[in-house]
Amino acid sequence: MITGKNYIGNKLSGKGTITHRTINPKLNIENPYEFVQATEEEVEEAVALSEKAFQEYKNYSGKKKAIFLNTIADEILALGDELIQTYTSESGLPEGRAMGERGRTMNQLRAFANLLEEGTWNNSVIDTADASREPAPKPDIRRINIPLGPVVVFAASNFPLAFSTAGGDTASALAAGCPVIMKAHSMHAGTSELVASAIIKAAEKTGMPNGIFSNITGSGRVVGAALVKHPKVKAVGFTGSISGGKALCSLAANREEPIPVFAEMGSINPVIITPEAIAARGENIASTYAGSITLGAGQFCTNPGLLLTIKSDKTDDFINDLGKKAAEIESQCMLHPNIKRDFVANGNSVSAQAGVEVVSEIIEAVAENNAPTKIVKVSGEQFLENNKLHQEVFGPFSLVVVCDSKEELIEVVNGLEGQLTGTILAEESELSTMNDVLQALQNRVGRIIFNGVPTGVEVCAAMTHGGPFPASSDSRFTAVGVNSINRWVRPFSYQDFPDSLLPDELKNSNPLQILRLVDGSLTKDKIN
Ligand code: NAP
């Protein structure tokens, strides 16, 4: 049941006087629940509990943490239809998407549980002592990754489950050994409270310390800023706008003790389509991309917002076909009236720039918060001259840039801001001539897709979901997949420690039977 209160550790609390409601974007009305913004006192209490919980939780075994994560997944499923209905009423997204995202959220939690059970993830390195080494004896040094401390996670508007309350950031931080304080997204505060109740239930069932998780609500940035500035908070996870991510990075950098902010921000995900690919299968590419641009009303961080090609006699037909096919796809409801407002304003701002032509736009009356798909085009020369054409238009929008030559296309790629993904659509026969394009694209993105679409991010160990700024604030890490756990740990070394005081991962007998780097060799062997 939704109460509208915050979870301050295991306890529901609503001491404040500032309230807000979520909106049902399909019906364009407010949802019935009122959410009480956390007070300064409640924020303080949540962080204090989190810090206390950290002192205990950081020493829990991987197996114990794995049971907790698996139980969270079970409890999310047990929320049943109430979760699905609340999700759809707060996001405008359809029921099928809600169920798919719930499955993905549970799978992510279970993937981290498996990682912890296996145990090798925290990078145990052992360099044994050599008393006879000349000119000085070599000490015994053993290194492991240890958790940073309490983590604040900002939920994402566009993934109310998989990148929100029990989403990838939360699952990875809890797996690393860090308690989480969730800043619920004000657009889906009810969904967040329900998922928080599942996490708290799982925490109580599996004997986790009070404060392992808190769910803080509020809108207007006050609560989020207070959390990031709190001295006991040691790291931040964020998915959202470039302006929001940059503001939080700056708050964190200006603290007396600066802390890392792992922000995943805007991306327009360039797609390079060669004239040969257009000639060979232009119609097919147009259909596929009309689908990808409009998928989920274009509200994915990997949405293909920029298509790049080189002029040929088939270019215009291809672009017109893409525009027609995109306009034929039924418009969908956006997440929130403000997201729709910004989509229209940002799309209009791009199409008002010099040299931009509208290829297609849904202009007939669509439901109030539905997204009118828009495809526009511009020359490579105009794109190079005008940075305003590089901005993300969050929604079903794509700008096609027609370059005069391969050299100009490479110049366009070199001038792009950092991106999550890049895509190349090309024919097998031209692969040997594509190396310069590939090299340029690799410099700007975190992942390159060949002959596919960027939408759809597989959750697996090899995935990189991040990229040069502003795609993410730290391109050395991924926000998706089990390796995202590395954002929440720091390396720590023990020197000449008695075996009994070492964590199990570093003990001579290797009781966890994990793979370790011992004197330069990867092995599960014990040390004699
Ligand atoms: P947002 O405005 O960046 O807000 C996300 C979260 O960050 C909210 O909880 C917000 O708090 C908090 N926040 C933002 N700025 C802050 C600041 N200066 N200080 C403290 N907290 C701050 O993103 P959004 O509401 O999800 O969506 C807005 C736009 O972001 C979208 O229209 C889209 O353009 C972009 N977006 C992009 C992606 C992507 O993957 N590329 C994903 C989501 C959104 P409050 O709730 O208190 O305001």
C-alpha cells in the first residue's frame, strides 16, 4: 500500500509539510497519493543510519549479501499487480513494458547475487613475502576491493524499475557492500515506495542492519542536493539530464571531501549509414530505424538521435522513406507532461536552426502527452558550424546529417560530444575501407554496434554502458552489467598481516575457493 511517506531505514516517516503528487500522463490528471518531502531532520537520520549500517554490512560475506539480493527480487515479484498498475499510472508506459522491466530488474539483482556467490569479483591479489630478497626483504602484500560507504542513488525517470529504486545502481552498490539512500524520482514516487517496501521487507527477513536502505522523496532538487552534500555520503549514482548530472558533479566536487559521482547523462548515439548500405537495403534500414527511433516514445538513453550518411543518388529517397515510415508508427504517451513539453521545445529549437529541413512530423492532433515523432535533416557543413544541432532531443526525434564526403563525415564524428553508443551500418565488401571511420567513432563512444540498432542494452558482463563526457561523468566505468560494481569500491592493501586477521578472500587456505592473482599467476591454489 502506498502511504506517501519516506523510508528512513526500516521506518515509514512523513514529518514534512511540503508535498507533491505524481501525474498519470495518459489521463493527464494527478494520481491520488500525496508524497511528503523529507525534512532536513529525516535526511540526517537516514544518512546516520546508513553510516551505522555500513560498519556492519561491509563485513558481511558474499553469500549473506547474495541471499539479501535474491530476496529483494522475490519481494518485488510478490508486490504483484499493484506494482504494475502503479508503474503504468505514473509513467504512461504500457503494462508489457512494466512486466519486462520488472523481469530485468529481478535478473539484475540475481546476477549480482551470483557474482557474490562465486566470489572472484573483488580482485584479490597476493604478493607473498621473500625474506631473502636483496638488497631488502620483500614484504607480504595482499590487495582486495573494499566498499566506499553510503551511496546516494538518483532514480531515472525513463526506467522506473530497472534504473531506479532497486535498479542497477542500487543492486551494484548493495553487492559491493554499500548501503543505499535512494532519491526517489518525483515522477514515479509511488512505484519507488512500493519497491522500497520490498527492499525493506527483504532486509528484515535476511537480518540486514537497519539503514541498509532508505527511500527519500521530494521534488525541486532540495533533498537531492542535501544528500549529495552530506559528509557521510561517499558516492553518488545518477541517471538523467546533463544539467542535473553536471550540477551534482559540481556539488560533489566542491565538498570539503570531494566524492565520485557516476552520472549517466545525455547521448544522441550517432549512426553511420554508408551509401552502399542504403543502396543494398535502404528500405529495410528505414523500417528498422523508424522502429528504433520511436521505441518507448524515444525515451531511451540509447535512442538513435543522429543519423550520418554521405550523399549519393539514393540519399533523398532513403531519408523520405524513413520519415514516412516513422510518421506511420502510432504516437505513444511520454513519461510526464514536462518531458513532452521539453521534447516539443527542443525539437522545435533544432528544426529552427539554419539549414535544417523537416522531413516528417506527426502534426495531426495526438493525445495530450503523446509524442509527435519528428525527423529532420541538415548538411554536414551546417552541422559542423552549429553546436545547437548536437543537443539531445529526448523523445522520438532524429536528425539526419548528409555529408559531402567521407572526410567530412569523419570531421563530424570528431566534433561530437561523448556518446554512449555509435553504430555502423555498412556492407561486408567495404569493411576494409572503414578503419578511419571506426577509429574516429571509437574515440567518441563507449560501445559500437555493427549492422544493428543502439536501443536495447544487454545486461551482461561484457557490456559497456558509459562513454566519454557527457554520456557519463567517468568513462572508465559501466552503469550496466555486473562490472558496474567497480564504481562503489576502492583498492585496499594489507601488509604483513596475520592470516587470522585477513578477510577470507586473502587467507592462505583460500576458503572461498576463488580465483586469485598469486605472485603473478591466476590460481585457486592455497598458499603454503
Ligand atoms: P533530471 O531533471 O536530471 O532529474 C533527475 C533527478 O535528479 C531528479 O531526482 C532530480 O530531483 C535530481 N536533480 C536534477 N538536478 C538536480 C540538482 N541541480 N540538484 C539536485 N538534484 C537534482 O532528469 P529527469 O527529470 O529524469 O528528466 C528531465 C530530462 O532529462 C529529460 O527530458 C531528458 O532530456 C533528460 N533525460 C535523459 C536521459 C537519458 O538517458 N539520456 C534519461 C532521463 C532523462 P528532483 O526530483 O528533486 O527535481
